[in-house]
Amino acid sequence: MLPAGLAAIDGGDPSPLHLDGRPAGVVVVVIDGLGQALLDDHADLAPTLASASGPTLDATFPTTTPTNLTSLGTGLTPIEHGITGTGIAVPGHERTLISLTWRWDHQFEGPDASGEVSPEAFQPRPTVFARARARGVRATTVLRPEFATSGLTRAGLRDGTVVTASDLETTLAAAVDAASPGPALVYAHHGDLDAAGHLAGPGSDTWCAELARVDAALERCRQQLPSDVALVVTADHGMVRVDDAAFVDLADRPDLLEGVRLFGGDPRARQLHVVAGAVDEVAARWREHIGDAGRVVTRDEAIGAGWFGPSSRLRDGVRGRIGDLLVVATAEVAWIHRDRDPLGGRLPGQHGALTDTELSVPARTLQRT
């Protein structure tokens, strides 16, 4: 979407975005976790978004925040940019990099890993913001203060002027201010809806109240947009509810980790790196365990099927970051580890897999009428 916004500013083809005329400024706002299915199911709470024009698009796999924000920031698929999940095996390190916070093994514990794994080297491809600046288009990213210089920002969202904002109202105001006068391309992110979904569940009263607040703020922003600025609202993934009984805690299933030297990925799209010669044995054990609740595929099968993007675009060094085996949910289940996953992992809102609910995201355009 950011490349499409840049093309629109340059007078080119804005597809797949629905833009009225040639905007001087384009703002792309990510409402983290707002999948199209959730928007459809709660359209009465979000009349502005529900009535806005624009297509439904597919997020990238895995349907998780670091992978998709990097795809947004670079305009590339995971097989090209290399952020292949939340937990990534880094060749040469017998540890899992948690790409969301750029720490080893646990999302919130331990030191920053950027001294050992440079974000700019781990993801060396140019961002859309760098391409915008090269064309004389001002590029800005509006982020919460704690994300301004994070490893993930440095990997996938670098090269824009960073403006910090802590809530949706100030985020939208800062983004619109940065978009005018043009030419200007702006990216902004809001994470409270995703947090409400994880903690209380998508569709919960808490989540619904946050969706209504988001939509009301977007409507107020739309009414104040300059006539030459377009605001595009999208998401990085959808979300499904997982009941407590449907979690499999790998801390209680050592048999499922037998032969596994590292496990990463996401709770609904686990990536298993296994010891030499054990792929078939581990795959058989997981297939027996998973039954019809998911799929177990090899790395080569996933790459060949284009799950991470066209196989012809596989960048050197990325293959080894993907698990030897991938375990991907098709039912409302998730595989967690209480010692490694946030809050013990039993969060009712989950994502990461290939279901339509997790993949489909809106791309709605708001312009002042």
C-alpha cells in the first residue's frame, strides 16, 4: 500500500488503493489487528470504516505484526525482506530472535539483541520511505515513543522522519500535519485494538468499545483532512478467538519438542528447527498430534507453495530462518510455551495462520467530501 500511495503522489497507478484524484499527501494508518472479517461482523460499531471505499487485501504469511509491518514498510514479501515470523532462528546463533522486540527467546525479557544482530543488516532492502525521499517526497513515520528506534523499526520502517505519539488522536493529528503540504507519504500505527483483542478476545465488550473509539476518531480526522490529503486505513492481520481449552502448552508436551532444537514462529504458525535427520520423525509426531486441526509442512513445501512470497524471489540467507517444519492451525487452536510467550501465552486473541479471518485486511480510503 505504501508503494501504491507513492505512485499516486507521483501521478501513477494507485492500484489497489481507491483514491479520488491525485493526492499531494497520502497517510497510511495501520489499525493493528483489524481484520476484514471483524470489521464486517461489527460494521455497526464502525460506520465510517464500513462505508468507506476500498478493497479487501491479503496480509502476508505469517499473519503477524513484525512480518506484515516490514512488508508494509518495504513493499516486499517475507521471502524478500526476511522477517519470517515473530520468533526467527538466526543462522549462527542457537537462539530465537523475537523480531517484535528484537530480544532473544522472550518478548519482554533480556537485553536488546541489536548489538549481535544488526536490524539494518538482517533486513538490508531499501524501505518505501527511502524510495520516497529519493523522489523528493517527504517521508514520515508516526510511532509510539518506545518504537521510535526499536530493532523492528530500524529493520522495516527506517528512513522516514520519526514523529512520536502515544494515542490515536495525537497519532492521527501528527500524521495529517506531516502530510501537508505535499508531496508527502506518511505511515502511522495504532496498537490498542490489537491489545484489546489479545487480552479480552476479538468481539469482546472491551474490543468493541475500542473499535467504536477508533472509528469515531477516524471520522473526526476525515472531517478535518486537507482536500489534497488521502487517509488510507488498513491492518497487519486479523484475529481469531482461541478458548482456554484449545491451547497446547509445549511446556507440558516434551514429546512434541523431542528432536526440536529451536522453535519459533507464532502460536498459530509454529516453526520447528529440528536436529539433523529427525525431520520425518518430528513431522509424523506432530501430524498425529494435530489431526485435522492444522497442517504440518516442510520448509521446502511452504516455500514452493509461495506461503512467504514467490519462491523465485528468495533472498540469500532467508531460507535458514524458516523452520524445517511449519505447524499451521486451521482450527481455533494455538501452541504456546508458558515460559516464553507473553503472559504465559494463554491470550484469547491469536493470529499467525492462513485462515481468511487472519489473512483478509481492509484498505479503506477516507477523503474529505
